[in-house]
Amino acid sequence: MAGEPPIVSMGSTAPPSVDEPRFILDRIVSDGAQVTRPSIDPYREPVETHLYLFAGSVRLSMPVAVGGLAELTFKEAAEVVKACYRMGVLVDLHGLREIPVEAVRRGTHVLAPHDAVNSGEFNAVQMTVRSPGALNEVAGALPFERKSVVARVPPLEDSEFYRSVCAAGFNGIIVDEEIGHRDAVELEIATSACDRALKVPGPDGLPLRNRVNLMASSERIRSSADAFKLIGLGAEVVVFTRSWKVAVDYGPGMEESLLAERLEYFLTGVQRELKLLAGAAGVSSLWSSLTGSRELFRSIELERPVRLKLGVKSAGEW
Amino acid sequence: MKEAVSVSEGRAVVASYLRLPKREAIEFWNDDRITHIRALATTGKPQFVWDPCKEGSRRVLDRVKFRAELEDRGDQVDATEPGDGFDVSVEIGYGRIWMAAPLYLGDMSFGALSGVPNVALARAADETYTLCGIGEGGVHPDVGRCRRIFVQWASARFGLDLGALRLGMGTVIKIGQGAKPGIGGHLPGTKVVEVISRTRRIPVGVDAISPAPHHDIYSIEDLEQRIWALKEATGKPVFVKVAATNYVPYVAAGVARMGADGIIIDGHGAGTGAAPWVVRDNVGIPIELAVSSVDRMLRREGMREGFTVIAAGRVSSAEDTAKLMALGADCVSIATAALIAMGCVMVHKCHLGFCPAVLTNRIEDDPRKVLSLETATRWVVNLIKGWSAELKLILERIGVNSVRELVGRRDLLVADGVSEDSRRAMGLEGRGLD
């Protein structure tokens, strides 16, 4: 049924034990709560998926955003923006040539390109910081007074870089795997590195992480499970840039209303799956109990150096 | 192989195996494993000593080997009967239950399975002096007439009363299962027909979704109360079934401390009649990485003696059994393998109710096809006999006389191409990847 998590039967054929693991995410499993702490029944008990960004100014219904709109037509992009408004999720307009300003009604949560800052009511704008060396130049041009500003950065491991981004005054960081860099690492490692780097105290004595939101974006984020694991590694929001297009069977000339309807069903299903995973792990609120909770995960046959970078224990370790 | 069926009262009675379908997707229970299980089930004779199906598999347990096998290379024994003097019997639950082989036919409910397979499993357990867990769906009348059953007390309490609880040799408090740790049982509404409705005492056609937690077990102290309530009510051993998860050693220590007679640990990859896809594929850890830590934790706490550890989840052969026992289990649970023995071809469609092998199909008043109870029972009995014989051949090779002496003998194993982290979790030496 549309919007329902699919049901299957008999034993798993998933990686890493049966199918070939392609990504680090394939070697990470989540916890099931039992006995010493109870699981939560995701069909009958509340599991909260909402979260706040930018010091409480943005409330999202779930930690999943829709991105990758560059290839969409103006009308299609407008429908996606409206669908995201109805679902209460963030929409990332990165790469879109013409912003469907009319569609961005009050209460729509968009990440708009920074040069569109004056053309509509946007919660937040973003600027791409292609490399650590480009940071000062980009930060010099920030429209700080008006908006929350997010830095879109390549997936790096460099703690100092992430701290400098915070120091430059950005309110959020999107680690985007589609931005190439010669020192780029896997998204899992970069997300975790950023989260850990920002947990050090800032000038006010509080962790930088408290005032900077972290998002992860990649074409290879396939499912709610991938999102769930990336949240566990520190991301607050995970941006789906390709999987939603697969889900709605996107193609040129697609009827816009069908695109919006299927996207809403997809997001509903993703939210329900997130609740299933959270309930199974005994988590009643994704935002407060899952974000950066590496202890809820275990790795299976992941190379030790990578595992240590992620800060995840190995299966069988307790 | 053509499907040989006889016709009785206008019904086709299935008493032979389906031809294996062509498979595009990768599968743990591949054609080699199914063919081996079918050979055991039809002949009751051992097929080999060392399981060749483990070659090329990505499962950690398949990269754990007996030292004896590595020394044995090129000397695969042909399928002869094992020598005398090798004992595969075990005593479980502080010695209160004797089993002729360390095989527990795991917890498949009436409703998930369509009746005949439930009865076949229970009868096979009686005939072979093993055990059969009946799952959550209440007691099928013909299963209730069998002696060697374990009655399951799960979060929805379907079809349970004092009479039903007292039917078995023991009770299982089901907390979790390997296919969906932290999530409750799920029988799709299409399979809830009149007879299932009566047995489970639920409305026809409505999904039977059991609560994820027991709503009267929110702590280890709550669990203790239930364990002792069930012990007093039945006078029989009480086992607790949990999934293999992050903290399973603590869970096992708690279960033992609270007075249970044993624990069934179900690993990632175990079968299910219906589960959310996202949970089945992403939650829980493999049994081989859980059972060893559980065994060591229980020893450290001085609670291992007499307490039974049953390992479940992808137990596919006698060699898996032996290896899991050497890692610290007293017994293993086989379920998917038993289904395959009864004709399962792993099409993964149990939840839809159209099982081609008539094992998990929707029960109909006037079915066109039914499974032969006699044949299905014989297949499972043969499977257990053949499996036990292969286990004896392994004992012969590794120089251990009894499976009871095999428990916890990690020194007999070696990990070949396993990461240091996993080796440490299993307590094994060997060549690593790191």
C-alpha cells in the first residue's frame, strides 16, 4: 500500500552477510531494545520524528530533506516545494536555476541559494564552500543579518576546517558528497568527523555543535535505514537527492501532480520506517535520542581504522 | 523433478519437492544448501563431514573453521555412517530435559505456517526426542497432543490459557526474534481465517500485530516476576527468547540471574513469516558474534552451569551446529532448514499466503492442495537423523566424544580471514583482515 513500509518474509539477504556490501553504511546495524530496556511499539505508541533547526526557528516534521532539484523543470520544482510544505520537510534548492518563488509560501522550509536571499521568504540560505582555502572569501560575502546561513562543503575529515566554518559564523553545515575535493572521504566518515569536531567547546564554553546544525547529502543515500544510520553518526538532517526520484519514478515530462502525490507517499513511508527503526531501538525521539548516538549501532567486519573514525563499536562488543 | 502428487477427496496431496526456481537475487539459502537439506530429508543419511556450502559465503561463521578441517584438506570423507561411541545427546534446563540431539525446531506459529507443517514439526520432535517450539499463535489441537513442545508466551498472548501453558515440556517467554529485534510478531490479515481467529482469539481478516515490548515487562525485575509466575503455573522450565543485539551479554546475564532455565538467542538473518523490510535488513547482529560473548559473560558471572544457551539464526548444517556449540551454545535452533526439509524453496512470500510449497499458505476451507502430513513428518525426522549423523562425523574428526564436551571449545576453531574485531568478539585465534 502506498505510504506503508513494505513487508517481507524469511531471512534477510542484505549485506554484509549475504549480499556484497557497497558502502560503510552496509556494514552498520542498528540495535533492538529488549529486557534491560524496552522497545517502543511503533504501531501504537508515539515515536517523535520532528526536530528544530537554527535555534528553534525552523520546525521540521522529520529529519529527512528533499534535494537534487537541479534537473527539474520550473513547474516540477514548484510541485516538489509544495509537497515538502505539506509534509513539513526541508527542501534543498541547491542547483536550481530558477526558484519557484510563488510556491514558497509562508511556513515552507527551504534552503535557498544565497543570491536569492532577497527574492522571497526563505528560512535559510546556503553558500558553497568548495575547499578550506575558499572559506574566507565566501564568508566575507555572507548575508548574515537576515538569515540562517548554511555552508555546503565537500566531505572532508579535517576537524579544523569544520571549526573554522563555525567560527566564520555559519549556522549550519551540509556535507555534500557531490562536491568533489582531492581530500574527500566517504560521507559516513565526514559526517562523523564533523559531528565530533564540533563537540569541542566554543568561545562561549558551550560545544560549537549546540549552535550549528549538521546535514548530510548524497546521491547514494538510498533509504530510511541509510538516513537513520547517518543520523546516528551525527547528522540532524539527511538530504535525499536521488532516491526520492527513484521512488516516484521520475522522468522527463512526468505529470506534476503525480510527482507531488508520490513524493508525499514516499516521505510518509520514510517517516514510518524511521519510526519502526527507532521504536525497535527503544528510541522515542529521533532528534533528542538518536542524533550522534553511536552506541545504538554496531559494525560488522568494518576495517578497524574506519570503525574507530566513526566511533562505532564492533558487533559482539558490549 | 516433476511434482508427484496423489489426489485424495479431490485434493492434491503434496509429497514431493518442487523443482528449485531460477534465482536472480543472491540468497543465503542457495541451491547448494537446499539440495543438501533435501538429501538429508529424503535419505536420513549423512552427506558430508565438512560443509562445502560455506565456500564463497560472506557470513562470518562461514569463515570460522575447525582446525581439524584445515589439517584434513583434500581428505573429504565420503558419506559413510559415523563410528560408534559419539554422543550427540544433551541435557538442557538444569538437566531437566534430555534431547537426543542438540536441535530445537524453532518457534514457528500456527498461522504463519498453515497447520500441517506445525503438526509435522511437533510429531518429528516427539519421534526424534528433540524439541519443537510452537510459536506465538496458540496451540493447534494436533500439536497439543504432542509431548515435546515448548509453548510460547509472547507479547500478544494469543490463544493462551493455563491449560495451553501446561501442555508443553517448557515455556518460552518471547521477548525478541532475530528477523526483527525490537518489533512484535506480525500475521497479515489475509492469513487470519476462521480457524486462526478461533485459535488466537482475534477477529477474522485483521492483521495480528503483537506489541513490540511486553507491556508488563519494562525491566529486568518485571521479567523475573513473569519467569517465576510461569514456573509456578506450569511447574516446568522457563526459557527466554531474545534477538542478538548490542547488549545481548547483559541481557543474557539478566535472564539467567532472574531464574530462567535458558535463553534462546536469535541472530540476524533468521527467518520470519512477515516483517518490515527495513527492520529485517538493518537491525541486530549475527549469532556467531553474539553467542560467544554471552557464554563468556555467563561464565564470568558464575551462572553458566546448568543454564542453557540455544543459538538460532541461519543454522544451516551440522557444521554450523558444531561451530556454534564450540563458540558457547548448548543447543541450536533450526527453523528455515526444517521448512526447506518440508519443501520450502525460499521464494520469500510467506506474508502473502500463496506459498507454492503449501507451507505458509492461507488456510482454506476447501484447499486444492495440501501437504502430506506423513511425508512432511518423515522429511523432518530424516533431517534430524541425517543432521545428527553428520554431527557425529564431525565429532569423530575433531576428536571429541560428546557434543556436551564441545560446548565452549573455542580452541578447536580458527578464524580464517575474519577481522580482528570479530575474532575478539568470538574469542578466536586466526588469520585476520586488519
